[in-house]
Amino acid sequence: METGLDAISLSKKLISFNTINPPGLERDCAQYLGKLLEAGGFQVSYHEFGVARTNLVARLGVAKQRHAICFSGHIDTAPLGLGTWSRDPFAGEIEGNKIYGRGASDMKGGVAAMVLAALRMAKKGPRTAATILMITAGEETGSEGAYHLANLRHKLGGVGAIVVGEPTANYPIVAHKGSLWLEARTAGVTAHGSMPHEGVNAIYKAAEVISKLQNYDFAVPPHPLLGEPTINVGTISGGLNINSVPDQAKMGIDIRTIPGLTNREVFEDLQTHLGVDVELRRVVDVVSVATDPENEWVQQVFHIMEPFLKERPVARGVTYFTDASFLTPAFDSAPTIILGPGEPSQAHKTDEFCYIEKIEEATEAYFEIARNWCEL
């Protein structure tokens, strides 16, 4: 195990692990981090939900005056895409003030920062609370790893606050939308394309579905930070050949929900709205998360981040989902902040990069957040 790691060299090492999801195969990366944390004094455990699909939980200290603070980040990454990379996506090349590679922003730079901050915490004196790292697999495909850990919550101990290191350019975020991805199927009756009256066209049915979705009304007021819920048809396919009446069509529907509107309510209402001829299947189902920005701990984090940002943070929300969708409700709706060094605009991009100074700042910020929580 390497000694003398800094946040940038650790980011480079993490980028070198190919954890593209699918298939993920995060075990080697998780075990590398586990050995690093164990050598630093953490109690380490691994939790797998599939072959080589490995979550890491590392704990430092015990709860004395309050529950633990949890830092969470995922080590799987999005696919490389069809674009041509100008750099090796697994080399962690450094040029100027940037480190390049798949996961640099989303979110191996953030994981490196929280691990280094945690190792620094291990060198501190007596603590009033524990620090827990939950490093997850499978986030990119619906937070499978976080879901698995949420079901183990009674074995993991209490959590009093959560920091999720998704890319926010180090701006503290207090809310994000939920996500409900659906596959909608319509069925028809096949016939020769020259005799369409002999069949039932599933694509025509799909077109009716899309028209209904365009005019769908969620009938809820907008959230003050997240705005209105949204719906988007992202994919559509149907038929096997031009000269046949298609007997099946399917659509991919992306719905983003807000607090006060549950995914279950949306699913049930859509099923009624679209009718019995449409079969709906859940693909991803993760809830929205929102913490009161006036929460005492949130305000403490805002205070810590102010010198880094050179301005006082204000309450903001984001449209994407995070592992907090499972972790926050699992731990009694602990106050949650999304805060990471990555650039939101770089997530999933060709030639993805992260600013080196942002990773270094996040390392210091995570340490201050942990110290503030554990030494009160």
C-alpha cells in the first residue's frame, strides 16, 4: 500500500481502476480503499450485492454524544460514450490545473478527497462521534449499492448527518429531485404492411401515449428549490420490419419528482391516465431529498464553505439524484448535503476532468466538516 498519498495522486490511482457501469466490477477499487483506510485505523467491512459489486463501509471511533457523520461516494463510472477521447480515460493525466479521466469529476476526485480527509481525522485526538465512509458500487444505474446498504442500516449504526460527494464544484446543495424511470409497452396485432386494416398498430398506440404524456399535469405546486416535476420520453422503439404492422412498441420515460409528490403516486396516476392498454414497468425508482436549509448543521457547513467559495452559500437544489435517495431515509432523514469537487458539467463527458484545486479544497473542507461534527 502506498504511503504519503495526497488527494491528487489518490484521484489518479482511483481513475486507473476501470469501474465502468455496466458491468461495474468495483471490488478491486473498493478493496484498495479498504486497505488504505484499515491501515489508517478504520474498521472496514465489505458488502456485495453481486459478483464483484462491492460496497465499502469504514468506521472510525464510536458514538459518544451524537450519531456518526457519514461521507458517501460512489466508485462506479458512466461508460466512455461514442466520442473519441484525446487522453487515456484511465491514466489520470494532469495538464495545467486539471486532472483528466473517466470519473475525475463524477466522482473519484470526491472519493479521494473524503478518504484523505478521513485519514487525517484518524490522527486527531478524542472524538465525541464516529466518522463513517460509505463507498458504494452501482450508483450510475439506480443506486443499487446504496439500496443494498440501506437494507443493512441496523448493522451500520446511527448516522446523524450525511455528506454526498457528487460533483457540485464544492457548492453545498441541500435538495435534489427524485427519479422514476419507466418502460411503457403497447401491444398490437401483426399483419402485412399492405393490409394494415388486418392488424393493430402498436406504434400508433405508442403515439397516443406520447401525446398524453406531453399534456400530463402533475397537479402539485412547485418546490421552492427544485421547481416543478418533469417528464420526458427518452427512447422509443417498435416493429421488426417496414412492411409489417408492428405488434409491439416500447418507450423509456424519465420522470423527476419533488418532495410532496411520491413516485408511487405518480406511477399509479400514470397507469390510470394512460389506460389498461399500456403496460408500465419501473426501471429506476429513487426518491427526492430535501434538508431544511436553516438546520443548524447545514448552516455550520455553509460557514465552513464560505472562505472556499468566497461568498456565503445560499440554499440550492439540483435536478439529478444521488445515493442520498436511499441513505437519507434509511438513517431517519438525517440532514444531508451534496458537496463535491467535481464539475457538474463534466459528468459523463468525453475527456472528463476535474480542477486540481477543487479536489484539494474539498479535502480540507471535508476534514473541517468532520472535525466540527466530531469534536463539539
